[in-house]
Amino acid sequence: PRKREALAAASPIQPIIKDVGEIYSRLLDHRPVIQGEIRYFVKEFEEKRGLRELRVLENLKNTIFETNEHVLPKCEQAMHDNLNEAFKRLQAANNMIRRLQEKEHEERKLQADKLMAREEKCIALWEEFMKEQQNKQAEVDEEHRKAMEHLKEQYSDMEKELAKYASF
């Protein structure tokens, strides 16, 4: 602006430049108007609100402080105690389940052993039955052979006797 004034002072168009500067200030330079509006808005806001937001923020800060200093440690302690209790209960339940599983495993093993013993007994009985059947078959075969020999002897004797009577 000083250079303009120095240039304008030396020339006859000085009044024109001054008028253009004033027009520019009024039309395009809004800083004074905006600053006044801002001051007015802040003044109205503070008077009408009565610093209510400041009190709300202060109450909020106090509530947060109270929570951080008193409520949060109590909650942490209660949570810690409850988690310890829950952990102990879970360990006890885990031990009980482990014992039940061991008993069930032993019972299954015992049942499997009994089943194997029964199966072996059945196999032994079957083998004994099969041996008896083979022995009986052998006896029957022997009786049959003897009966066949006896019948052969009987028929040969009958043929001999018949041969005696056939010569008549």
C-alpha cells in the first residue's frame, strides 16, 4: 500500500486511486465485518448459554475422574476375584471330567477284555465242537464200514447157501 500511495501522490489520478481503494475496502475487504460478527456471535453465545457447556464439561471431567479413581479399580478387583473363582471352578470341572474319562476308559478296556475272553471261549468251544463232530463222523464212518463188511459177509454167506440150493 505504501508504494501505491507514493506513486499516487505524484500523479494527478490520486483522487481516483483513493476512491478505488475505498470502494475495494467496502466491497471486497470483509475482515472488519467478519471480525465484528464473530465478536457478536461469541458474546451472544456466552451470554445466552451462560457457560453451560463449561459446566457440563466440568461435570463430565469429574465423572471420568471418579470412574478412573474409584469405579474402575473396584470393577477390576471384582472381575479379578470372579475370574479367579471361575478359573478354580473350571479346574475342578476339568479334573472331574478327566477322572470320568479315565473311569470310562478303564470300563471300556474291561468290557473289551471280557468280550475278547468270551470270543476266545466261543472259539475254543467251536473247535471242541468241531473235533467232536469229526470224532462222531469218524465213528459213524467206522460203524458204516463195519456194517458194510457185515452186510457183505452176510450176503456172501447167503450167496453160498443159495448156491447150495441152486444145485438141486
